[in-house]
Amino acid sequence: MKKSTKSPRAANPSSRSKVIPKQKSLELTDDIRGRIAMKAYELYEQCGRDGSREMNHWLEAEQIVMTELRRADS
């Protein structure tokens, strides 16, 4: 007969992964994409028009705009 053993993680609740509440999903409309594009362009200009960081500017702009929209929605 096989003896059952508990893992150390199961015995220690503080070692379990934390559940992060899922944020409300927003649909990327043309208006939202336009806002992200304008913010990305602002970031591009603020960084001295460094075209090598295009993806970074877009992702940062996306995060900024989505945060603004979530705050306005709550």
C-alpha cells in the first residue's frame, strides 16, 4: 500500500500562489487604438525621436491609456 505524503507547499498556506483579481477586459476599439497611438507618439518625441524604441513606446502608451480608462470606468 502506498503511503500518501503532503507536499511542503500544501501544508504551508503562505507558500501558495496568490490569486490576483482579474481586471475587467476592455475592447480595443478604433478610438482606444487612436489614443494609444497618440500617447506612443508623445513618448517617442519625449525620448528624442528614438525610432529604435517603437515597441516600448507602444506598450507603455497602451498601459497608460488602459489604466486611465479603467480609472474612469470605476
